[in-house]
Amino acid sequence: MYVTISDFIKEWNREAMLTQNVLNGLTDESLKQQVYPEGRTLGRIAWHLTASIPDYLAHFELNIDGVENTESVPNLAKEITETFKEVSSHAAQIIEQQWTDKSLEQTQEAFGRQESNAQILMGLIKHIVHHRGQITVLMRQAGLKPFGVYGPPKEDWIHLGVENPPL
């Protein structure tokens, strides 16, 4: 759990960078990849991941501007990746400016239960990680090689001298 805003910002920046690397691998065509025929598209999930950051923080009394037109998924992967970069950077600035280390101890209602602000920030990171995982699976289905987040993708194991990568 986070004890200082600095602790959170370090982890946030690392996870945002990893997410940025994943999003940078998207193509305009891949945004149309669906989970299943009636399901959300890769573009919808990537846009939700991006646009939900300021909405999430605003819900917990941080004064942050939201993303315009969250319902309409961009057709260009570059628009999603650039927006994520701006939003994730701005979110870190807002948290640093508006909350203190003491703020992390305060509790408030979060999705029907009482949580500390530190837990709420952890929930934001978990939300991003959850959707980032969905994105990497859909990238594979769209024929793209995903960025290795916590380890290399299967194509890069050979460069590490492993011919038959672990499952």
C-alpha cells in the first residue's frame, strides 16, 4: 500500500509507461478487433482505459478535467496513444498537487465500501493493468506482437537463448 504520494507516483509512472508501450503497438485496423461478435472492440477497451482515468479521479474529489467525447472511440490508434500519454501525465500532476501523504490515510466511499485514498489509487492502477491485459490478448488475435510488459513476448524468448519458451 502507498504511504507517500511519491510511492504512488513512482508506480503510476512505471505502469503508465508499460501501458504506453502496449498502446504504441496498436494499429488503426487492430482497433476493430472484437472480443467476440457482440463484444467490445480493442479500440473501445483502449479508449475506456484512457478516458476513465480522469473520471475515476474526479469521482474521488480530485479536480481534473475529463476526456472530451468519451463515447466515440477514435478511429486512429495514434489518437488513443497520444491521449493516454497526456491523461496519465496530467493525472500524476493532479494527484501530486491536490493530495498529500496524509490524504492517503483518509477514507471515503468507493464502489459501496469504505476505502483509504491509498486503496483507491491502487484500484486505479489495477483497473489499468486489467484492461492492459485484455488489450494484449486482443492484439494477438489481431495478428500483432504485444509489448512484453512483465516479461518478453514469446517471439523475444529466442533472443534470450530459450527456444521453447515456458507456457
